Amino acid sequence: MLNDSSKLEQPSTDTLNKTPDGYFQCGFCKRHYNRADHLIRHVRSHTREKPYVCEICDKGFARPDLLKRHAAGHTHDRDRKRKRNSSVSKQSRVSQACKACASSKLKCDEDKPCRRCRERHIACDWQDLLPQVSPEPHQDDFLETPGRENLPSKQIISPTVVLSTMSSPLEFPSASALMTPGTTLQDPNPSEVEDMCSQPNSIDNGVSPNDHESGIFSIDGTFFPNFIPDSLIPSLARYSDSDLPGTVSDYAQYGALDNFHFDLTLTDGDFSLIDSYNSQAVFPSVPDNHMDYRYGMDSGVGIGAAAYHRSSLSAYQPAREDHAFDDHENLSVPEVINSPQNNLSFRDTAICERLSPSSRDLILSLILEVSREATLSRIMKSFPGTELLDSLVQQYFQHQNNTVESFIHTPTFRTNSEDPGALAVIAAAGAVRSSNPTIRKLGYALNEGVRMHLPTKYERDNTFIRDLRTSQTYALTIDIGIWSGNRRKTEIAESFSQPLITMLRRALRFRRSIYSNIIPLAEDAGHDLELKWRTWVDQESFKRLVYYIFLHDAQTAMALNVNPVISYADMELPLPASRHLWDAKSAKEWKSIFRSTVTAAERLPSLADLLRDMSQLTIFQDYIDTQFAASILVHGLSALVNEYHRLKFISTSGSKHWHALVTNSRQQELDQALQHFRMVCSELKSKCSPETVMIGEVVSMLLYMSLEELQLFAGKEDKMEARRVYDSALEWIASSDSRQAVCHAGQIIRAARSMPASSLVGFLAIGVYYASLAFWSYGVVSSANAARVIRGLEAQPPSNGTVVLLDGEKGVEVLKFVTLNSGLPALHGPEGPVYLHDPAAIMRLAQATFHAETLETRPALVQMLSQLMGDLGNCVHGGE
């Protein structure tokens, strides 16, 4: 009986050599089996399916024989309580014996201290014991079976055991091939990886000395590089030969041979399971050459957890001392900065009217209204002077005139006629872009005061809900908070964005009907022309404000990995008019430009129109702001990519209603749309800005990588979440998606290098970080998956393969790398190529994009991202 049973469980020699000679093949890993029931058990190790449920305690099992043994241990109470009786049957084994009983090889009790220790008046110590490798609780004791001695001496039948991490290096039996029946054993720690013991493993005993020097091997043969901390690899079993049972009789005490009583009856569901998994796998299959490493459950997972915990990308944990008045001490500016002589560098005026002392006093009055009484005296004594505030306002408008998404009309802005809240937030927007840390802190303090003032203003007079300047003030307040690099400010800004969007939507500012065609006639002059121009400016300002908020919302969604609040389908308002019309400094200049470019009352397209037909961008390029429109279009495409990932999320993991073919087809459509976008941009009369090009590459990169899973793998939340997504990371590396992603990441670095360092702020800085995360994940996972670590790569490049420079021109080598995985991916470095398989060097190179020599003068978000990238690179070499 035993010999027959062992034949049922032991894989054939051909199976161990991976020769596909069986009749039944697994749709996941392509293993072959001669019997259908063997395949069914194997498939359930992939799907984690446990169809056999105990009627008493509802515990699930993968096989009926395990359920029968489990049920035999239950006391047959008629009420069938879920809780087991503490008294264990004499025929069952206890879950853990104490040290005294174990050393005497006597039966212990389930209750501790046990009866034997109490009678002998000795200490009953059981907590320090290693987790017992035992069958399911309440199993029958192992019974001697005739014929057991006839087993071949070169084969050891062992249960698949999940052991806790030990400090000694793992040694493998030198002369025995370990064959593992699919026994389900008691998990020593339920919080660790579930059901790993049900996966079949095959172990290669040929471990070279070099492999032992560069890393360690898990019990399933997976290589773990030295830089991965031992604490992250609970699946490693570092036992030596002396720790492993040496004979079949040694395994008897573990109940390993109890599994040889099988119920081999196949149901209709079992046969349908074979058909479905032979025809199609739910998950993307991993190539055979990666399968030996696939089962290393913790290679590199979560090693950046500490780095994320220190960064502002981690979740905000409110403290009692956190409040809105924290920044008020920064409203007091040192005299050396407040001096008029130190603000001469801002004398280049973007607006004609300078800030007056009375306007400065109105700003101070607004701040004092929302300040605590204890700080009033200090704020009044050291509040910024007129010259400093004026220079900050001028600095903002200089910046806006050089950006694509200008939405506050500079020629009609009258400084001393504006609302003090608008002046304060514009000064804050100029201050946060300063290279002086003190002035940046002043900017955030001013912004906090305006944020606290706005609700009172709206409640005092509800007509401000439809006011243009108040809405612009609100938009700037949110923008400053989101990109502040401060967790509290970012969370507040994200939560406060919804009311502004709601107010604009309820005012029909997303609809075309509210925008009329305003065309200057030849006879228009004087007051009538001025009135028509200002009406056009107000209407155009609302259009630009709505699209500015749409861009901001799309960037926030990509930065925080959330759904955008505004749908691209809602954007039915016309695109912004020509930039030349927007920049006209007077009504006469506006009329002249309008009549020379616009020949008829053209119906300008909306974002929804561009998404239907991108060629309209070139058709209407003389009538619309092409730079702004191109940026709007690529942000609309980012919303489609976001939708794709949401659909992909529910169409995997064995979805019953959504087919993977739909998501694959959608990915191809989006890739073609992004390629079409680049082609349309190349046909424009004015070249697309580097910012738009870079954001286009970010969107293309995000199409081919799950930002959520890669950040979880790196350790953004905790190690358990990192382990959960490890399989997805392996599948990503094995597919062409990973190579597509790092190719676009290389183009992001290329675009960032072409921009001045002062431009790499806000979402553009986030884009550089995402590119570095793609490089880092590719390097860490592929190194662990390929069972090797490349050290000293800067001085000793790999000796074989063509170097593929991802941050250069896209050529044949890049195409071969993406499609055939041919070549060695690298970036241009100061002293030669820097290879992606050296994550630490790659992260240092990506850091250099931020110009680290002037990092202390950069905004807090840029400093935080640079520090995070450096920490992720350092944690790779942390174990060396």
C-alpha cells in the first residue's frame, strides 16, 4: 500500500528534469503531469483554492483526504460549535509539546502547563521552542505501514515545510534529491505568506561556491542577493544537514506519510478546471527560464520601507500639536531680507502697477484676522514690507508669462485694485519658488492664512462663489499646498479641491453654452472696444482657469495614484484661444491680432473633440493656444490610462466577468493614441514645450507599469503589502511591459536634462522620481530574478551584450531591447554607461538631474524626492 501511495505522490524522474511528457499541462507554469488528479492539486497551489470545507469549523482544504483527517479530530458535538474543545483526543497530536515532554518523547497536553509537568512540579516551558512541523491539528498519529523500508535510499520523501528565518547559512543535502509531496502542514505563523507549503518545489543541489559567496539560497532554490535583509525573507530555511531528517522513519513523527490516503474521485468541476487552465491562464505566464526563481517570495520586497517612512509620500499621521497656526511664526521676516536694498533684483516688472503701502496693509489685516492673539504683536512688527511683497508678486507674473498654463490675465491685473486675498496668494506663489528658504517659508505661511480666510469670505457673501478672482485665488491656494512637500498641507489641499470644482461645474463653466463668440468689429473703438475686450478677457480667464484646474487635477491623480475628480468627458468648453490674443496688452492690439488671424466665427474644439480626433490640434493651431491645448490633451490621455489600470485591476485575479483580452486591447489602443499624439505635436508650427514632452513620456511610462504595485513592492506601506505584490513584480519583469516602461523612463530623464533646474518642480519633479522608481524596480527585481548581483558596475561593465542607452535617440537597439529583451539597458553617465542592473548607481544618476549641488536652494518637495531616491539607492547596498 505504501509503495503504491508513494508512486502516486512522487514526481517521475522526467518530471524533475522538466521534460514535458505528461498528458496534462498546467496553464500557469507549463509543468506536465501524467494524472489529472495530480494536475488538479498542483493548479490549486497556484489559485489558493480550498474547495473542501469542514462542516464544523468552516476551515478550507485543498484536498479531500486532508479534510477527512481534520474532521476526525473534531469532537462530534451536535451543536457543532466553531470553537474546538480544549480536550484533545488521545489519538490526536497536540499542536506543540513542551520542552520536558519533547525531550522525554512523551505525549504532552494541549493545555499549558501540561498535566505531566504539574504532577512533577517542574517548569512547563514551550514558548521558546521552534515552530513544530506537524500535521493539521487533531490528525491521527502516524501508524507504522508495512513496506516502508523498501523505499530507495537516495530519495527522501519530505513535507513541504515553511520554516522561520534562522541566522545560520543554508546547507543542502549533498547526496539526496528532495521530493516533496503536496502535504498541507500547520503554518508556524498565520501572518506570514499563506499556503506556501502547498506549492510544489524542485531543488537543484548543484550550488557553486561563488553562489554561496554572493548570496543565499532559499529552500526552493531561489537566489537572494546579499543586499536583501534577512528580516525580509521569512521563507528561508537555513538548516544544515544535521538539522534535516535523514531517513524515512524520521519523517514519520511529522506525519508526512499520512498523506498517502487519497480520494482520487474526479468531479465535473475538476474536469472543467483542467480544461480552463490548460487553455488559458488567468495571470500572464512567466517564461520557463524564470520559473526557478519565481517561488522566492521575498526577493527585494520592502527594502525601501524606511526610506518611504521618512519621506512625505508616506501617509500623514496627525499629531495634537499640528494645527493651522504652525506657520505663523514664519510671517515674521528678518530685517536683512525685508530691506528694500535686497529686493533690487526683482525690479524687472511684469505688471506696470506697483504694490502700494495701503495694499500691503490690507494683506496684513487679512493675516491678522486669522491669527492668534499671542502672535499679533510679533507679526505686526516683522511682517514683510511693501517692496518685498511687490517683488514676490512681480516674480510670480514673470514665472506665469513663461509657462504654458497662464490663467491670470497680466495686462488687466491692477495690483492696488485687487482683493487682498488674491494679492497675498500671488505673493505666496512667487515666494515658494524662491531659492531662499526663509522666503519659501513665508510663502507657505501666507498661503495658510489665505486658505483659512476663504471659507469666511464665501460664507459672508455667497456671490463670491461665482467670482473669477476668488476662484483663481482658491486654485492657487490648492496648487501651493499640493506641491509643498508637506504631508499635512498636501492632504488638506487634496481635500479642499472638490469644492472649487463643484462651484465651477454648478456655474456651467465646464459647458460650451455659457461661452459666447466675442468678435471685434471693424467699427468698434473707444469705450465699446474696451468693454468688449474686457468681457472677452473675463470669459477667456474662466476657460483657462477651468483647464488649469483640469491639469492640476490630472497631475494630482498621477502623483497620489488616485482617480481624478474631473472627467475628461466633462470638458466640453472650447479650448483656450491663441496665446497672442491672450497676451495682447490693450484693446486695440487685441482687435488687430484678432482680425488678422480669425476670419470667421470658428467653433473651437474642446478636449472631448481632441480625444475623438487629435488632428484637430493641427487644424485649429492658428486659433487656439497650441501649447496649452497640447498639454490639455496629454493630461486627458492620462485620465484614460488611469481608467485602464482600474479596469485591469478587476479583470485579473480570476475575474468571472471581465476578460484579459479586453485590457490587452485597451493597452494597445492607448499606446497607439500616445504615438499619434507625438506625431501630431511634431507637425505643429511651434514646437511642444519640454514640459509637455516630459509629461507625455510620464503618461506613456505609467501605461506600462502599475505605480501602486511598484511602490508597494519598494516598501511604501509595509512588508506584508510588499510581499503581496511580489508575484506581480516578477510577472512585470518577465514581460515586455517592464522594458517599455524603462524606455519611456529614459526619455523622461532626457527631457528633464534639457530643462533648467528651476523648472523641475511640482509634478515634473514627481515625474523624475517615477522614472527612477521604474529603473530601481527593474534593477532590483531582475537581479534577484536572474540569481545574480552585479557589483562595481561603474568600473566593470558587463562583458557581453550590446549597450542600449535608454536616454538617447530611439533606434534599432532600443526596439530590439523592448521586443526581444536583447542588450544591456543603461543611461548616459559622466564616465560612461550606467547600467540598470546597478540600482544604486542609477539612483545617483537620477538624483543628479535635480542638480544636487544646489539642492538646498530647491523647494521642499524636490529635496524630499532627491533624498528618497538616494535612500532607495543606498538600501540596495545596505547588506554589502
